Amino acid sequence: LQLPHCCCTTRLSMASRILQPADKENVEPSSASQQADVSGTTTLFKGAPVLIRGLQGAPEYNGCKGVIRSGPAENGRYEVALESGDKVLSLKAANLNLDVDSLKEYVAKKREEKSKRTLPLTDLAIVWSKGRGLTAKALVEKCLQVPELDDHQVLLRVDKFAFSHMSLGYLVKGFTRTFSAYHNFYQFGEDGFYRSACWGYATVVESRHPKVAVGTRLYGLMPPSKYQVMPVGGTVPRGRNGEPPLVELTMTDVPFNLRRFQEMEVVETPTDETQIDGEAALLEDWRLVLKEIYTMAFYMDENLLVDTGMINSVIISCASAKTALALAYCLRMREMRYVVGLTSAEHLEFVKSTNLYHEVYTYDDVDALPNNRTVVYMDFKCEGDLRHRLTLRMGTNLMYNMVVGPAVFQKKVTDQIFEKRAREVLFDESSWRERRRMVAEVTKTGRNEMLRDSFPAFVSRMREHFQLRRVSGPEEFRKMYESVASNEAPPGEAYICSLQPEDQEIDEIFA
């Protein structure tokens, strides 16, 4: 992360040079004081704040602060105006030290002046009313004035974000005791309302943090709003293996195991105009839609590999869901012999067209499933009756159920007639992230590299079957949300949303 480029940073860089040793060719060997004198001449400049030292004839000025008005003159002296304003002294460089603390204060003051808004800034946020469920009727638009920043805070302009069933799942998880922190990422200040977040991009348009520059672009979990003021807890530089730098936001009431949602990845902006094209922007959008979905599916595959070993047959419900398709891709990538998809009759042809499943059945055809294999059931639908029917069909060949999503929201079984159910596990991504660091099947088989290298190929595959749809403004967002929440959205669509006016530029915020 770099400080903003302005005239202040030039002075600060000059200030840093005083800490470096002088060039040996310019140093007189007669005394150590002369060595310091010569080093000072390379860092003094007009307007620099200085401290006076070492005067013999007028010792009363030693320790006084001043500002260089001009120099050096032909005699090597600088004109220094005292901070008190009553005198101007002509002094040698040997009697001046650069006042680095005052210079830093000057830089901070100029940065603060630059970031102040001349006009009020209004935020538009989408929130949900408590007690009204997750229907479109619960959506509320809130317009609030963006407050001025305090120290170590930044103002984020939310450029765009992806909304999918994963975002809806974050909202659902927030109602459970185990995952209640999903409603705490970006808490809304008004009682009676809540919100979660979506994966998106944001730009820092104001900053009161010394290591986060205005113009920094971030990727991470963003609120569905135009702007967001957030405190910065710290920054992480680029890793040795090429990991991107991070900006860690401070979120209250978020537990340690969800700390990754506080980490915003710094996105490098191309400086060469030839690198900025439509394809690059399109890849950004596909990353929003698919990256976290693919990562979660990849982790599910790892969890299956560790828990079930050599079982090579998997049944996946909600087979048209993006996460289910990503899981099928991961299973086929490690040559799973038999992957079956269960879906509705409306989505049957779409699921078959992806060619990611060996066979696809509708929910009405569960009784026709082959039951001569030992299988694992990946329960994306979270419906007890469906699992009950599947268990009756598979019998003892069903060895393992993995429930994806909050189990408390499952539709309960009405009449359970079998005595012993298969082993049932609730998949928790945050717990698996911690566990996978200690599992040999992950640490010794290059799974991290496989995750990184296989994602571009997955994006290329999905682009053949999905279309990106742009959603702009609160009204379009409401219509899109209603279709997703009611499961009426076409399975082949992915949504990129923004509450920003299409013609607004970041620079318009400042005078």
C-alpha cells in the first residue's frame, strides 16, 4: 500500500533521507559534527520545518523551531523564519536539523484538507426489516448522509457486487445461533433493521488512515449500498509467494473464525491503458459471481475426500445451483465415477446441457435411482422429506449425508419409518478452513495450487452456460431479489448489481 501522491509525499521522502548515512566522498574526516552538517545539506529545502542547534554566539535560539524561507545563498547560509514570527536568522546548514515530526504533521494536515467534502454526500442502502422474513416486502431503502471520517477510517464507494443464493444464504445464516455474526458484518445503525453482505468491489474515496491511499481498489465482502464508512484495523503487505496485499476492516461482534470476511484484497489497477479493456472488466464480473462459490465447492470436495475416502458415487440435490455445479465440476476433476444430479422438472434440460453429471433425475423420479452403489448425498435442498425418500430408496448403501446450509431451516420429516439414518454432517466452511491446514490429504497433495490453477478453467466452462445480467438501482434490485428469493430466477443467469448512477465519477465527490 502506498501513500497518496501529492507534494506532501515529496517532502516526507526528503525527511526520510536524513536518517540515511552521508556519502563518504562529501564527509570531512576532521569531526563527526561536520559529517552531520554535510548530510543536512542534502535534505534541507525551501519551506522545510527545522530545529536550530549548535549556535555559539546566540545560544538562546538553540532548540527553537523555524521554517526555511530561502537558501542556500552563495555563502551557504539559509534564511530561517522563527516559529514565534519575530525574527529571521541567517544560519549555516550545520546549525539546522530537519524537524521530521512537524513535517509529518504538515503532511497529515494536507491529506485531511484534501479529503474533506465541500458538498454533503448521501448514501443509499438496502436493508431488511426484522420480523418480515426474506421476502421482497422486507426490503427497505434508506437514504442517510455520509458522516465525516474519524482517524483511521476510510470511506468506501461500493462500485458493484454480485447477488446470488449464496448472498441469500448469508442472510439466512444470520438468524441461527451458530452463524448470527453474518448479520454483524455491516451493522445498520437503526433499530428494527438488519443486513448481510455480498462479494463485490469498492474504491477508497476518502481516507484518514496513513497506509490506505485514496483510489485504492478493494475486493471483498461489501454491503448492498452506495457508500460505507469503516475503521481500518491494519494492513498486510504483499506475501512472498505473490499473495495480494490486504486491508483489514474492523467489524464489531464478528468472531475469530469469520475474520477472513474482514480482509479486503487490494486490487491492482492497470497503469497502461492498453491493459484496460472490456474482457478484463468482464473477468472481474465473473470473479464476483463464481470465485467464492467455486472455493466453497472445492472445500466440500476436500471434506468428502477426507471423511468418505474411496466412496466414488455422489448424489447432489438442487443440481442447477451454481455451487452444486461447481461441486460436480470438482468431483469430475478428481475422476469421481458416478455423479448424479437431482433437480426440478423445469431445470432438467439446463442441468443436462452442462454435461457435469453422469445422470440427472427430477425429484419425482427418486424411486428410479440406481441403488446398487455405495453413495454420498450432498443435501443442498435441505428438505427432510426428500432425504427420507432417498434413504428408503438407497437403504444401507447411503453411507453419508452432508447438509449444506443452516440445518435449523430444513423442512422437517413428517413420518420417519426407518430406524437408523446415515451419518449426517453440517458443512461449515469456516471450520473446514481451519481443519484443512492439518489434513494430509490437503497439505501433501498440492490442493491449494490446484484450487488456484483450476479456477480459470471453471470460469471458461461456466461462461458457456451462464449469462451476466446487470442490475442498476434499487427498483431493479428489488425485482431481481424477488425472483431469486422465490426461486423463479432462471438458473442460467448471474447478477451484477450496483446502486451507483451509471454516469457518476469518483472525482465528482471533491471540489
